[in-house]
Amino acid sequence: MNDITMPTLYDRVRQVIPPPDWMLFEEDIEAILALKREQNAVILAHNYQTPEIFHGVADITGDSLALAREAVEVDADVIVLAGVHFMAETAKLLNPDKTVLIPDMGAGCSLAESITTQDIALLREAHPDVPVITYMNTSAAVKAASDICCTSGNAVKVVESLGVPKVLMIPDEFLARNVAKETDVEIIAWHGHCEVHELFTPEDVRAMREAYPGVTVLAHPECPPDVVAEADFSGSTAVMSNFVAHRKPARVCLLTECSMSDNVAVRHPDVDFVRPCNLCPHMKKICLRNIRDALEHNRHEVTVDPAIAHDARRSVERMLDIK
Ligand code: 13P
Ligand code: SF4
């Protein structure tokens, strides 16, 4: 990535970035590539980052599970997390000796905001001896108060790995209800929602099928269960991307955040993408300019309170141990 020329880079993304926009991005991209070399830094970018970040400056891309797995392998002094705060916190948990930067501290997540450690204490009181499985989209403190983490890419596996008849799965109600359809384990859910995926409706899916005959519909498991039921397939952002790569549908619609289709389309110019998407305002706080600022000014450093880091890391590592 660091030795690539600007014209080669633009060739990759010309399908989704018009030339005038690219001209505005070029200077920041060149500066970021140089700063990464100078500072021995790597950029981890989530699948919802815009294409100029995802294809222009990122070293490692993926869903939240892949970003956590790759964070363990990173050989660099500085990690810049182009994504939301819980992802940067996870990278820090797994790399306590490295500097982890997030370009905008305000890049949060409605799911992470929906539950506190006090809520978990009350849930444990109401359901003694029921293990708590916590979605990665939570604070380090909530992870520390949990038994194990999961992502949308491994939730069923994590639930079944515990060998118990009943689990608490927090905080995403829809993910929990979608997972419950795929396992015999009883799942007690919380009432958190993703503000992006909760907006999709079954009517949207039906209207789209009528307007675009033959379209294959993929839904993220943070969508309401009645939306997932109308879709052809459901999976994490990485699972959706792999579906397009391997099954090569002629026409596809990804019911998820908007940049996802752009990023996947770059790799599959032969697939027709229908794009009724919703923007994540948190993911969209990250841009080339603040990534460049992060590297130039060594900001904003993400730290985790040592009092919770050990237990939070244990919940994440327990999940990563499940292959
Ligand atoms: P993935 O793990 O599927 O990438 O999801 C993360 C996320 O925040 C989706 O809204
Ligand atoms: Fe959180 Fe939803 Fe944005 Fe993902 S898309 S970061 S779950 S608010």
C-alpha cells in the first residue's frame, strides 16, 4: 500500500469516486501514506469507511471480528482506527503497549450507548448463573462486566460454545432475536438497537424486489427480524462481502450502511448494486483530513482504565479463542 502511485490508486476506485472528488483527496492521501512510513503506523478501517479511506489509505480492512483478530497481529508502533470508539478500545485492549489513535473521539455507537455496567449487574441479579454474552459494540467497562464477547460474524458459535441452555445476549435486541432463530439455546435479550439498521423495514424489501426483479437481498443481523426474514441471506459485513465475492449475484442489495456497497462494488465491477442504504453518523465522523491530523499531532489517544482492561481483554480473548 505504501509504495503505490496515485494513478494506480485512483484506478481502483474510479467507479465510485468521481475525478473532481479524487482531486480533493489526493493531497491528504499522499500526506497520510508518508506519515504512516515515518511513524511506523498502520490504519485499520471498518467496512463502513468511505472508499477513499478504505481503498486509499487503509492497511487492514474488515468487519469488527476481523479488525479485532488483525489487531493482535499488527507489527507497528501506532495504530489508527478508522471506525468507531469501541473498535479503537478493542485494538488498545489487544495492544496495550502500542499507541492507538482515533481521528474523532465522538465516533460512538447507539448500541454501545444503550447499556451500562449497572444494567448488567441488574440483569445478573434477575438471571443468576446465566452467562452474559456481550456484542463487541460496547464499552470496555461493559465488556469487563461480561463473560464473553461476540460479533455478528460469530454470535451463533459463541452462544453454542458455552454449552448452557440459556444465555443473556446484550445489548442488541435484533441481533439476539435473529441468533435465537438459529439455535436451541434460549436467549434473553436487551433493548438496544443500531440506529442505522433499525430503519430498514420489510416493506422496503418488498418494494425493492418489485422495482428490481431478481435482486438478491443481504441483510445485516442488526436489522429487525422481520427484515432479515424477507432477505435472502444475513451476515456480518465481512460475510456479506464474501457472499458477493463467491456467489457473484447479477444484482445485489446490501441492507446496511452506505459505504459498504461502494467498497464491495470496487472489487466487483460486474455486479449491479442497488443501494437503499442508511448512513452511520458515527462512522462518517472519520475522514481523510482527521486521519491526517491524527498522525500529524498524535491524537486522539485511546486508553483503557487499567482497573477494567484485564477483565475486558479476557472477554475479548475468550471470543477470539473460538475458531
Ligand atoms: P460488523 O461486525 O458486521 O462489521 O458490524 C459492525 C457494526 O457496527 C455494524 O453496524
Ligand atoms: Fe453502531 Fe449502528 Fe453505526 Fe454500527 S452502524 S457503528 S452498530 S450505530
